[in-house]
Amino acid sequence: MTKASIQAVAREAGVSVSTVSRTFAKPDLVLPETRDKVMAAAEKLDYSVSRSAAALKSGQSFRVALLASETITTWFNSNIFAGLDSTLRPAGYDTVVYPMSNADERRSFFEDLPVRRNADAVIVSSFNIEPAEVERLKHMHVPIIGINIPSTEGFDAAVSIDDRAATRAASEHLIALGHRSIAYVGGTRSRTTMRYSAESRLQGLLDATATHPGVSVRSIEVPRDTGETNAALNAVITATPGVTAFCFCDDDMALPVLYRLRQYGRRVPQDLSIIGFDDVPMAQSVGLTTLHQDPFAMGQDAGRMTLAAIAGEPVEPAFRQPATPLVLRETTAPPQPAQA
């Protein structure tokens, strides 16, 4: 079967050949209604533009690199990717994921990128980058966009929640209920020297207790591996008897612990109050009190920032902070008096 030509697409859409070319190479410069007509004609005729030819002509790769702190299969990363893709793909860009488990992998990416020149922008999700890495991209005129990053230094734009303020709000809720001994359960990442945005969540609890005499916070660290659920469950069960509330670093850790506590005769919220972080779909189903964030919306926002930065347009405001409301459900309540 003969491949449809660009001239055939132009005739089908009722536009010029240059408009078809511009629709694929610079879709942001084409009116939405014109772009829709061209894309509909291209789909009808099974036309596909040569990505390599377009890249040679424009000097662009039409790719955006997403540096993710874990695999793309996690709830957070998969939603970030979906949000980015919903914005970038219609504009002609592919999103390529690079999982980063340690600083060496991150450093290698930034060393190789100037040689490969295979990304028009870099999006960093949930961890820090170093000044030398920023400098390499600046020399290439490649914008850097952040999502939930621990620091905005070196970034052109970012959309990040305030992890510290969010967990402070959670602890203030527990303190208002009457809890005086609270534990924070967080995961540790082995063999890494990167800084992660979620690391500031514990500090939010400490901020709250600093203004409430008589309230204490205990930090419990469990490994981020296949034995995470058992380690977290054991930490909760063996915690100091006086601990009446637990804040988890995320719902993925809180939910299995919540489910298995009943096997050990622990009632929630009668015996223990539990707060998660993220508000994954299962959290609503089981009634988990948690802090809500919307990674799909953040991905969409970061995608729009990325397109503007690639086009050399101003991003206003460049640094945005979505709200992280505390969603009250059934896993928090005032502590019960100790049985005599």
C-alpha cells in the first residue's frame, strides 16, 4: 500500500502543505480548529510524519525526558506520566521515562545528554539535581521543569506541593483530637545519595510538636523493599505502648498495615489513629484519613510549563504550589483512656 503524501493530507484538510508541516513540527503555532482538521485528515489517510526528518529541520528531538525517582508503575509516577502525556503528546512530543535509583544514574544521564541531544526539555520528579548538572542543560538551552522537588534552585519552573506544611496540618489534627504521642513511619532508600522531597514530611510533624508542650513524635524508618509491609506492621505493633497515632509517609505503606492490624487485635481508630499521604483511590474505599495530592493535574501543569519553556515563552507563575488538603475519613479519632 502506498503511503499517503503530505500533499494528500493538505487536500483532504483543505489547507496548504506548509500548514500541514507546521501542524506536526510546531503545533502550538496552528489554530486549534485547523490543527484538528489536519490531524483528522492524517488519521483518515493513515499519514505519519517522519520524526527524524522533522527533527533535522527544526533542530528539535520532539522528546521530553522524565526523570522519575522510582519505577513508572507506582501510583504517583504513572499519574504524573499520564498528565504529562495528555499535554505533550497532542503538541507532538513524546515523553521518555528514565527511572533514577541513585545519584550515579542521575549523573550519568546529565553527562550523556549533551552527546545524544535527544531531549528538548528535562522534567525532574521528586528529587534534587546538582549545580553541575544544571549547568550542562543551560549550555544546551534545554529547560528544566520540576515536579515535587526539594529545592527550586536551578529550575526554570516547577509545580510542587509543600510536604512539610501538609504533614504539619495532619499532626495538628491529631493533637486537636487529644493525641500526645505520635509516630511517623517512613521508608528508607538504600544505596542512594539523592535528596527527596518527601523527606521533609517528618519535619512537618516536628514543627507542630514544637509548639505543643507535652506532645512527642517518634520516627520509625522501614526499608523500601519487598519486606516493607511486614517491617511497617511490626514497627506499629511493637511501638511504645503510649503511641496512639501513626502518620505514614504514603498510602502505599499505610493501607496494607491498616488491613492487617485487625489480625493482631488492634482496632482503628479505637486503639490507634492512622493518617496516610497521597489519597490513592483505595484510600477512599477503606476510609483512610489521608493528605490529598493530584499527580495527574501536576503532570498536566508541568506539561504546559514545558511547552512554554521550549517555545521560549515566559512561564507565569514559574513556581506553583498546589494545595494538599487533609481528607478526614474513618481512621482518626480521639484516643481512648487506658484500661485500668
